[in-house]
Amino acid sequence: MAAPRLSVCVCTHDRPEDVRRCLVGLRAQTLSPSALDVLVVDSGSGPAQAGALACIVAGFPGVRLVRLDQPGLSLARNAGAAAACAPWIAYLDDDVVPAPDWAACALAALAGPSPPALLGGRVLPAWDAPLPGWWPARLRGVLSIVEVEGVGDYRGDRLPPGLEPCGANLLVHVGTLQAAGGFCPAIGRRGHALLSDEEVHLAWRLQAAGHAARYDSRLLVYHRIPRARLTPGWLLARLYWQGVSAVRTRRSLGRGGTVWRELPRRVAVATLCAPAGLLPRSSTRLLFCRWRLAYALGFIRGALGGPACDRLQRKPAL
């Protein structure tokens, strides 16, 4: 049997039914199943969910299950790379379903004489409920939606400024990933903490080392957006942890000085917007101020440490 051309890693935590839908999408690919080496990494799911996941994976011949007792998305992705059988690994979030030609387009994009070390793709929403009218248009991206069409290097002139890789649909050269030390465990989801940016951190490190990091919208997946995320509480929690993530990412990239330069502005924003934080988390009023307050508090928390900002933010609605 020919060696697989692409490893596919689906990392999950307590969401076995989402994994089932993703695996059905992988089974429906236009490529021969022998071209794909599919791994499911269980990132510390609870006993009942872990058992359900094992039963689901057993129903898909050839799919391997890797179990980690310690939750953490970066740890799970690194475990997937260690277990990969192909030279390239594709990371899919457990709540996405790839388009039928996703794998074929991925391999076609990597077939040129100078393939990138990292390749990101398009992520379109599959709504469980319509996006509420109060949701800020500029914050669609926090739902892991990437709607840009085209091909180009990240941070290059062929793509919109600010476009970043999304871990819901990401391919990486395994050897290059491991030589770079893998995904940073200090960032990325851990249990119910909405930390993020581990894929952005990796992409910028690879670019700094002289590797190409590219986007290709032909690689398409559909990301399920559950109704529970379409609430003011979830949005504010997501922006809070984005502020924390921004600080950790910059410091991990050796850009700690930018954190201290930006900190006074974030403190000023938090001070000005603090009264809006007295509104109930379920309220949609003054969201323009409140999401800025949430991000500023997360940034301050990341910069200074300590639990004070966590108490101000209150328990995230996940």
C-alpha cells in the first residue's frame, strides 16, 4: 500500500458528536482514503465523553485515536505531529466539516516546486442560528470565520492587511513544525479557557526563520457556529481571552516591548469604559464599549498578571 500523502489531525475536548460529523466529511473526500492518515487526538475529555469518542472513532476504519490526559490544544496538536505518518499534517477543528475536494485542493496547493511550510484555508460559517443583528460586523472573525478569497503569503500585498492563519483549517510541514519546537503550549485553548493565537504565533515564527506561510481559499471547510456562542457573554469572554493571548503571543515572539508601550492605552480604555461593565452580561446595550473593555482587561491581565482583572471580567460564559 502506498504511504499516505497527508496526515489529518482532529483535536477535540468533550465534543464527540462534532468529531463524528468531521470524520463523515473526511470519509466523503474525492481522494482515495489511502491518501489520508487520519488522527483524532482526545485532549483530556471526561470519562463519559472519552468513551463516546472511542466508540465513534472505532466506527471509522483506519482512523487512529490518541489520548492525552492533560487538556490543551497546543499539546494535542504537537501530539498529532508526533504521531503523523505523512510529511504534511492538516489540522481541522473538531466542529468543522471539510468540503469534498478539500484534501485534493490541499495537495494540489502543496505540489509546486516551492511549497510553503504553513498553509491556511477558508473557513465559512455553518450557523446553528442566525447571527444576531447586534453582533459587531468587525468581530465576525472571533467566531473563527475566514471569508477572504484568493492566494498569497500572509502579511504580503496580495492579501488584506490583518489576515491571520486560522487553526480550524491549517496545514503544516511536519519536519519544519518539529524543528521549530511545535505549537507553543503557553497559548491555545486549554479546557474552557478561550486562549488563542497559537497558529498565528507559529506562522510568524516560521516566516521569521525564512519559511513561507501562505493562504489559499480553495481549501474550504465549514465551521459550525453553535447558538451558545451567539450571546453577549460569550463574545465578551472571547475578547477578554484574546487580550490575554495577544500579550502572550507578543512576548513569545520577543516583542515584549510593544506590550509595555500599548499598556497605558489599554488602561485608559478600561478606565473610560468601566461604567459600561456594570451592565448584565446578557445585555446587548453599549457593546461598543463593553467589548473594548473586555479586551483591555484581558490585555492588562496578560501584561501584569494577578486575578484582579479576572474578577472584574467575571466568570466567562463559555
